[in-house]
Amino acid sequence: MKTRSIRDTTFRKEEKEVEQMEFKKKILVIGSLNMDLVVETPHMPKAGETITGKSITNVLGGKGANQAYAAGKLGGNVGMIGAVGNDACGRALKQNLECVHVDTSGIEVLENEMSGQAFITVDDNGENAIIIIAGTNGMVTKEMIQKHIKKLKESDIIIMQMEIPVETVEYVKDLASKLGKLVIIDPAPAVSNLPDSFFQGVDYMKPNETELEILTGIKIQSQEQVTVGARNMLERGVKNVIVTLGSKGCLLVTEDGEEFFPAKKVRAVDTTAAGDSFTAAFALALSEGKNSREAIQFAQKVSAIAVTRKGAQTSIPTRAEADRG
């Protein structure tokens, strides 16, 4: 009787995992990494007022890092380009991504610079006030992208947000489009009065209602106006627009028409990661060969789980949890 050693079994398991990883298209996230300092207080302090906070928490964040982490935790073949300082925050941000097998070799550690940070005050009513320090996120330049051009060429799907310089986002978009890559832009925080050239060549743009209004200048007060805003983006060069509508669901608008996807009803605890988990899961599904409709449905499942948990990266489900729905 032939026996199989533990070593042989382990090797075959690892070999299978490698095969599964190679089957998936490569996802490259280019964006921000932040350390968020969250302070809970009874009420917002007035000018000159000193109050006692209830708690203080350090939370790993940044839209780019959140999306890379989510795609990695869900089993994607993921890399990231960004920048952190040579400080405790930067080390923690990189290490956390590495825990879910994200390739962090494109995240530069800049000496004598501070990692991006956000200072968030949350009162008993859930209202918040936020101060963002861009730090090294503002140093993700065209020159930095050029240093890692090989990663861009070797990737299939490029995800970006707007927490790094807009000039860098447009530069990468143009370059990736010429190289035949699929480009996804999560336009947050939204910037008004962008030129039409910014939208040209984007495969998927995923604004929420507020971002759609800022990006297009169209007042969004109804479902019909959401469609008008999305079609404005199509006219300016975007190929597909996905407008997320919070707890209502999302709307996919293309040249062929539109389709509404109602959201799964859940008891939301924290919506911090709703958008980032959706973007990451959508990209992951596309990397596995799913079409737009299937990818949206998977993204909604992941986002619905994330909002039932506290935190950003800590709320992301595993692939097994997502598949169970």
C-alpha cells in the first residue's frame, strides 16, 4: 500500500493554490495608505473648549489600502503602488497588507516623511469631523509610477481612487489604457470641473450619488437624475458607470442601457468600508472572468457583510464568507 507523506500532501496543496492564483488576472491598486486616529466624544468641542473623550482607536485605512486589503483577503492576485513614511504607521500599513498576501514591493518607504493620517472625531449622534493629512500620499507622482512601470505592464486590472494627486491618476489611466489594461476608478474624494480627458479611456467609474453630482455638476435628487448624470459620464468617455446608492443598491449604466441592482437588506453597524469593499470585490470578480452583472452581484454580497461589522479593513469578509453570502 502506497502512503503519502505529510510533506507531499502539503506540496500538492500549495501547488494547487499557486495554479489557482495564476488563473486569476493580476490586480494592481494605485492609491493611498492612511493611519486613522478615531476619537469618540459626547459632542463636538466648540472653539476654545476642552472636553474629555470616551475612547481613542488607531485604525488602518486609506482607500487604496482598504481596496488592496479587501481584494487580497478575498483571494485575489493583488499588488499595490503607493507611499508611506519610515515610521510606525507606515510599517503597520505595509505589514497588514502582507498578511493577506498583497505584493507591497511597489509601496515606497520615504525617509523623513510622514505617512498619511486622518484625525476623526465622532460624537454620540454619529456625526463626525475629519482632518486629513495627505503626507506621503501626496508624493505618489508620475516619476514614482515610472519606477514601477513593470508592475503596471504585468497587471491586468488597475484600480485607482482620488486620495493621491489627480495628475497621477490621469497619467496612470492614460498609460494603462494604451497598454490595454482594464481601468477602474473610484472617484473619491470627488473633484469638480475635471476636463473631459480625465474620463476618456476609463472602463468602469464607480461614484456614489454625491460624487456623481460633484463630477458632473448635475443636481442629483431622483433616480432619473442619477441616470442623466451617469450618461453625462458616458458622453465624456467612460465606458461603464456604476452609481452606488447606499442601502438602496446600485445602478449600472452603459451604452446598451441600464440595470438597477437592489441591495440586500442588512442591519448596518458601520458603513466605512462599504464603498471600498464593493470596488475590491467587483475587480476581483472581473479578474476571475465574471461579467459586469455577476461582478456587481458578488460585490454587493461582500459589501453587505462588511457593513455589519465595525472598522474598515477589519470588516472585510473571507472568500468563504462571501461565497456563503
